[in-house]
Amino acid sequence: MAAKSRQPDQKPVPGFRSATLPFSHQRDELIEHGLDENRGLFWEMGCGKSKPVLDSFVAMNDAGEITGLLVLAPNGVHRNWERNELPLHLPPDLLERSKVFAWQTQRASTKWHAAEAAELLAYRDGPAILLMSYNAIMTKKAALFVRKFMNQFRCLYALDESQMAKTPGAARTKRVLASSKYAPVKRILSGTLIDNSPFDAYAQIKFLDHHAWDALGCSTFAAFKQTFGVFVKQFGRGGKEFEQCVGFKNLNLLNKQIALYGSRVVRDDVLDLPEKLYTIRYFELTAEQKRVYAEIRDEFQTILDDGDTLTAALAISRMLRLQQITSGYLPSDNDATLRKVGKENPRLKLLGEVFESCPEGKRVVWAKFRQDVQDIAELCKAQGLSYVIYDGSIPHDKRLANLEAFQRGEVDVFIANPAAGGTGINLTAANIIIFYNTSFKLGERLQAESRTDRYGQKRSMLYVDLAAQRTIDEYIIGALRKKLTTAALCMGDSIRAWL
């Protein structure tokens, strides 16, 4: 039971249409800056950055000022806009008239993709919406299409997780900055505008306004670094001289300039947010994972079509196999060990991106398979995050010590298996809960959620599910959120419709 109750006082904002009412911080942002040409939302994950962007888009479209929306986001996140954000926030009449196209790099050479792209460019019956990943815009075909799109429509151009384009010398950042010149209205969304150093702000603010730093004498990145960095001369191999940044200066000046372009919101300061916030982050399976997944899925479909008796145990066994594939593994013939499917693990990569977008949070990661726990631990090491593990491989006394260390705030990430840690423990030190993958069992999922939603919890909780697009992941998450039991998940027409 939570220690406090948040009471939303949500009221519509005059001049802005939406299918949802704003929270207080969203309302203030819209009233003060909703019609600004350039604006940054430097809000923590879970504070609802996408709604003010979409509300601004609707208002400007209603006024005839904007006819298109371009959202650039991390791979998979751009599909979240299509599946969740647009249907949730756009007024139904506008959503019905909108033409939405999510660019798919893997299918960009197909006739279907080319036809959809051409249809978007020719669309005139309502607003045109293009959703694209940062990876996609690095391809020549996608970059050319973005240019054509902005030539056809007056766009609101939004960078979701704008820290993905923070390095001025990177090819991705250069391409994003070049494309921004053709958009009359721009937004950047990031909970980590400044992550590693103040230098991170340069390119992101420059996206909003190419002359943002001129007033400070920082029209180039070199000048920016000299203004805000402290450098000392060092000598490398062969006596070659170079300058190394050893600190920062003029940070008050930097903060004042950033404040001209955006606002900072932290979840714990927003008292009318609901106690529980849920979001899904999507990723694409690799080509090899898709191939193996299709084989197992088709085999399952054959069993159903042949009329064999489908027991809950058989259904769960087959669904478990599919879920293992989306997690990057496949059991060996004797089911004793797991082998990797392909060289890459997009689920693990997405988790790393989620970690980067919430660097200050205390995170609990629930992982179903032991191999997942090991992989997540290695990811934490690679990102310099402290962690503890709570699963069946850890002796009981050590598990308790790990739990106490996390509760004292001594570690960043608590990695747990729901079968081992889903009951009997408190994790109130956390404010971000990530389900790397999730159980089929409703009770197990609810118990895992309740570990952080306990007496003494004083913050809103953010629950993040990682899901492979068009796979069992979406089916399971949707069913569990509807409070369906294992039997409902596995039996009857529902599983046939999903397959």
C-alpha cells in the first residue's frame, strides 16, 4: 500500500485539443510555451513528454500553420508513438484524418514500403505523420525521404531521446542538424540533456536554434568547449602535445542559456502524477531471430490446425520457447542449455538505452531466465553501474545482503528473477521497474510489481516493459495488463487470433 495518494487536478487548456487531459506540469508547459517555435522538454522518464508535443502539433495544425509531424526516436521507440502515443492523445477526428507512416529500414526496398512512402508524400486529406528511428536516418534512402517529406509539408520536427544526437562530430548528429534547417517548428525530448558532460548540450540545443550559442561567442563547438571546459596541456606518445578537459566552468551561464529553450521536470516533484505509470519500449528482432521465431510459431499453428488437444501445459511450453527466442536464446535439443540466436541481442541493447535515459534512478530489473540475469549483469559492468543479483543461484544470506545494500541506496540496479524475488521482499528504494521479459502468470507479475508499491513508498513508480514487435511479448503484456490469468492467456480463440 502506498504511503500517499496523488489527486490529479486535470483541466483542459484553452486553445489546445486532446483526447487526454493534462497534468499540472503539462498544462503549465502548454500555456506558457505550447505555441513556441523551438522548445525542449528536459523531463525525466515517465513525466509525459510526448503529450505536450502532440497537443502543440494539434493546435498548430488546427490553425493551418503545420501540416506534418516528423518524430525521430531510438529504434523501437518510434513504433511506440504509432501504437500508443498517437492513439492515446490525438483527438479522434484528427487521428482518423491523419496518415501515419513508420519507416522500416529492413523493408525499405520492398514494393509495399515504397508505395506507402509515396502515398504519404501525396496525402492531402489531413496531417501527414512520419515516424523514423535514428538508425534509419543514417541510410541514404531514409535521409532523402525526410528531405522530400519536409519539402511537401510544414513540419513540427521532434527528437525523442534527443541525447541520441548529442555528439557534434558524429555522422548521425550532422545528419540530424542538417535536416532541422527545413522545419519551422522543433521540439527535443530528453530526460538526460546533459549526461556525461555539459558538452552534451551543444548539438541538442543547436537543433532547436542554429544560432543558440552565438550570443555567448560559441558559434562553433571548439569555442563552446573553451567557454565551458577547463583544459590542461598533456603529452602523449612521442611527446605529442594535446589538451585534456579536467573540469568545467561558467555552468551558471550555461544553465541560463539552456533555460531559455526548455524546462526541467523530475517525477518526484510532480505531485499529480498517478502512483503507477506504465510504458512499453519496443525493439525489432534480428533477421535470424525472426526466421527461428517463424519456424516455432508455424509448428505451433500446425498443432492447433490439426485439432490436437491443447492443454495449458503444452501451450505454455510452446509460448515459453517463443519468448526465449525474443530474448535472444533457443534451448538445445535436450533443453538443458541455451544457445544464442545470432550475434546481437536487441532486447539487451534496448535495456542499455533505457538505463541511459534514466541515469539517476534506482532500477529494479525483473528477468525470467538465468541467462538474462547474467547478460544484464554484464551490461551493468559495461555501463559502469553497480548492481546486485537476487535469484536462485545466490545463497539465501547473500541474497538478503544484496537486498539490504540496494535498499540503503548503495547500488544502482537490482537484478532479480520473479520466481525468487517476487514475494516477501520490499524494494521501496526503487523508482523505476523494468520487466526485461515477463511471466505468463498474472499473480507472479502482480507480486513483482507490488515489491516496490509498498508502505513507505513516496514516489510515483514507472513500470517499463521491453517487447519485441509483432511477437508473443505484446500478447503477454496486453493480457496481463487486462488482469487475465494463465488459462485465459493460453486457451481458446485468443491464442489462435494472436498466432
